[in-house]
Amino acid sequence: MSVWTRDARIPVRRTGPLHAARAIMTPESVLSLGQQALQLALLLAAPLLLASLAIGLLVGVFQAATQINEMTLSFIPKVLAMAATLMLMGPWMLQMLTEFTRRLIEGIPGALH
């Protein structure tokens, strides 16, 4: 009988007379962990990329309106926007990364059986 654990999403096989729960690493669970890692990476990168995109677009419109063709003009606003985004979203990003890492580490003993 195979059931899913709540946190780690690793299949658990109940065996023996006492039905002791034992997690197993299957190709599906490895792919699931990889998918979760990629989703987390996209989620963590999204605020920084969106801030950079917005500032780049605003600076591009400004450069087009004023006909200033300076390539380095967008660098300082992008750096400031990225710093502000990290200050605002940093705690959330760190919490998400810490929670994923904690779940991953807690699932190691069950995967070694």
C-alpha cells in the first residue's frame, strides 16, 4: 500500500506486521523533488526579474522620449530597484528557501532505507 506523506511528498510503503512507515526513493519522487526545486527557483527569481524588467522598460521609454542613447543609463536604476526588491522580498524569499531545504533534509533518513 502506498500513501503520500504530507510534507515531503515522498511515497511511503507500509510493510511488516506493525505497518512501520518506510519512505522509498522512486524515479517519480526524484522527479517531483526536481520539479519542486525548479518551481521554487522560478518563484524566488520572479520578483527580481520583474523589478529589473519594469525599470528597464521605464528607462527605455525615457530614453526613447528624450533621444538619449546612453547604454549605461539603466544600470544604476536597476541596481537600486534590485536592492529595494531584495530588502522588501528578502525575508519571504529566505523563508521559502529555508522551508524547502528543511523538508529536503528531513526526507533524507526516509530515502536511505
